[in-house]
Amino acid sequence: MSLCPFCSSDADWPDNIVVVYLDEKQTFVQPSQTIEVEGTLEYGSWTDPETGFVSLLRLRGAQYATV
């Protein structure tokens, strides 16, 4: 990415990125593997208080499975 998600404002943030917060730890999947993700979609500017990560679109309580 050309911008830093920890030091940029939401005005700079791309509109085609979704931050996924997993509900619980899951095993690693190869990047070439297709996955299906479920969770609660949130929209609007938000800064993660623990990491400082800025996002406009989030999926919370997410779980994924290989397809």
C-alpha cells in the first residue's frame, strides 16, 4: 500500500479495503486458497484503540472457512 494504516487519516483511506477482526484464533491458510468469511459488517471511520489502525470498513466477530 502507498499509505500507512497506522498514521493516515480516514480521508486518505482507500474505499476497497475491509479490515477483518477474527472472533477467535484460526489456522493459517495459504494465500492462494479461497476462503469464505462471515461476521458483522461495520461502516464508518474508526481507529483501533490498541493498535491505532484506521479503518472505514470492518468485519467484526469474523470466522472463515476454506471453500
